[in-house]
Amino acid sequence: MSVQDLAQDYLATGKLGTLPDGHFINGKLTAASNGKMESFDPGRAEAFAEFSLASAEEMDAAIGAAEKAAAHWRRVAPGERCRILNEVARVFRANADRLAVMEVIDSGKTLAEATGDVNSSARLFEYYAGAADKLDGRSVNLGPDYTAFTVREPVGVTGHIIPWNYPTSTFARGVAPALAAGCSVVAKPAETTPFTALLMAELLSEAGVPDGLVNVVTGLGRDVGAQLARDPRIKQLTFTGSVATGVNVAQMAAPNITRLTLELGGKSPLIAFEDADPEKVADGAYWAIFSNSGQICSAGSRLILHKSIRGDVLDILAERASKIKPGHGLRSPDMGAINSDLHLSRIKAHVDAAKSRGVSILTGGDVTTDCETGKGWFFQPTVIADLQPNDPAVQEEIFGPVLSVQNFETEDEAIALANGTEFGLIASVYTRDVGRSMRVAAAMDCGQVSINDYWAGGLELPFGGNKKSGYGREKGWEGLDAYTKVKSITVSNAS
């Protein structure tokens, strides 16, 4: 069925055909043994399926299968790993419609956003397929008496705790480099978005990934997620989520000295100087905060405007935001749903608290529903103006379609405002002055900076944060570092 047929069928019936049932362990779906939990369609605020809650025994079996598979996979020729990962990308593209529709229903995002996520997931496997046979060491010149070189070896079994806001692409950005490096995988998707990871695991198997190499176990974070973090057989743990949960994960992994990649929260600034084009700034800010309903760790949730262009930019932005029509993602709305009722209540609490402080709400500011059905979990696109540096709407991650605006007069003031939170994920600078853009980029305490285009960059570049946004890097060549360990070997040439 085409993507349109799949979408129309679901909208008419509330069903999505055959969904993966159970956990994916050692190359096959296994029946649930510990009960099930409802999974909700955020666009309707209604349950559409059930998924399995794993037992400790099932997680143990998944890690055991991964440990056995890792011992074999590390000996597979890099060229063969390259071939298999390229086949994974092909299979993902062949099943893109089904994956995208499932992603919409699971997460609440729009079909266009989900389709983009599926395409980027396939591209991640292509990118790391190209890296599989190029993970070379280096020779080191110690003089004529020695031959010295380094080799990069796989770390072994890797654990991946996947967030709910980007279930497909976050799965791919960890699993693809792990497999390229010669590692095996145990993944635990978020409990609100379990299905795409299970389907992707099935497709990996279809593409020729050996049994046991990629395992997906669904359930609650406090149960199976915690078990994954604590298990000494896990040699690298990659976590994406909130700061508080990331701290807990790090503490659970610490006794085993497990390697960690933590991609946590953000409060990323878009800085616009007086020479920037107000239309371009407003457009950049629009997509930076309202994409995926603002549920992006790297969302441009702070707009830092030079006072001379404040009025022009905010007039354009507020008008555009007020015209956004939210709706079920399969109907191609302007903006999709909030992932869960719980998270919607958190966003509302943040904005209600801002209202109680008497701040200026230029547009939005409340819960809403699908404009066609009156159902679903949605929040109005919201712009909060003229905030002080210590305001909670500036300092705290809201993780929704809520933009906090600050004003400045000097370059030094803009830098201080941009760096003035506990986060440091990304930043963007809008100016025609190349020298200024380079000075400000150098002064940003964050992992990525873009100039005159908030979402500039791509999966070829490393992604990750500083401060409480976490540590380690994913994507790009640097994304392989987490899954390899370096060994140096020195040979005496003496006779």
C-alpha cells in the first residue's frame, strides 16, 4: 500500500494492520511474558495498540544473545559489514511508507517530518556502511628500532536507550555506527514509541544482519531501561533524554565503568544582529521552534534579538505562528501533536507559570486540539517576549512549541545571554558580518553553531553538547568513537 492508502486506512479504521508483537531477541519476535501496556496515538489521544512489557529474564536473554553475536561479528570482514549495512539502507527505503506512517501514529509528528526521519535513518546506514572498511589505525614513528601502530577494536555489546521524539533516526544514529564498528546492540525504545524500533529490527534481519546482533526490548524505563544501564556486559551505553534521567543512567552505569554517550537537554539560542534580514530571522526562528512541535532537544527555543530589529521580527513571527493549524500528522497539518498527555501537562504548567509572572505572551499560550476532530494532545504555537535572563522560561527546557525572546544591544551582551543557561547543545547566528559570525561562533559554549540557517549541517557532522546538554558525540565520523577502543602495538626490530 502507498503512504496515502496506509494513512487513509488508518484514519478510517483506527488500525494499522499488523504491528510487531513482543520483543525482538536473537533474530525473531518473542511472545510477551510479562503483560502488555496500551500505546496511544497522540493525534487522537486514543489507544491504538498494545506493546509488551519485558521481564528481567527477557532483557537478560537479549544481552546474552548480543554478547554471543558480538564475538562473531567482530571477525566478519569490514567489507562484508559494509555490504550488509548498505542493504539495510535499501530495505529501509523500500519500507519507508510503512515506517513513516507507524512513526506518525506512534509519536504524533507530521507525515512530512516522519518521512524525513525515515530517509535520514536510511542515509545513516549508508554513511556508516562507508565507514565500516575504513576504520584504520595509524603507524607511529618511534625510530628504526621499533615498528609501532594502533588498531581500532569494537567495544562489544552496546546498549541504546531511545527517546520518544525521534524514534527512528535516534535508533539509526546509534545502531548504524555500532554495527559498522563491529559491535552488537540491545535497544530499549521509549514506552510511548515502541513500534518503529521493533519494525526496524525486523528489517535489519531481513537485510541480512545476523541473528542476535540487534535486539529490541520494550518496557518501562524504570524496569528494563535500568537493567540495561546496570548490566556489566554492556560496554557502551548511549542515552538520549532528559538531564534528570541522564544523571540516573550515569549513576547506574558507574559501578561497571561503562562508557557513556549522553545527549540530554537544550535551550538553544538563535542570535540575530541588527544587520540581519528580519524576514530571514523570523523564518529561521519559526522552523527552529515549531518543527516537531518544539519537541527537539536542539530546538531554537530562545530568540535573542538586537533591539533595533525586535519589532519587525516579532511582528512577522507572531503572525505566522498564529496561523499554524495543528492536526493529526497523517492529514499533513502545519504542526503535529504533543507526544503524551503527561508531557502536554508539563508544557502547560511552564506557560501557566509564565503567565502568572506577568510576562508578555504575543501569541498562543494554551492547550488546543486537532482543528478537524477536536481530539488529540496539542499546544498552541507560543511566543513569549522580552524576558529577563533569569526567567524560568529562559532557563528551563520546556520541550514544546514555546519560544522565549530576549533582547540585546551589544555583541558582548548577546554572547552573555546565549551562554547564560546550564545547557550548551547548539546555537545559531544571523548576521551579514562574517567576522562577527566567526567571533560569536568561537565564543559559544556548545557543540554546534550554524550561521544564517538554524538547521544547517547534517548527519555527516558530529552532534552533541556541552555542560548539562551531555557529553560524547553522535553522527559524523566522531560517532564511531563511542563504539571503538584504541590499542597500540609496538614491535622491537632488534635482531
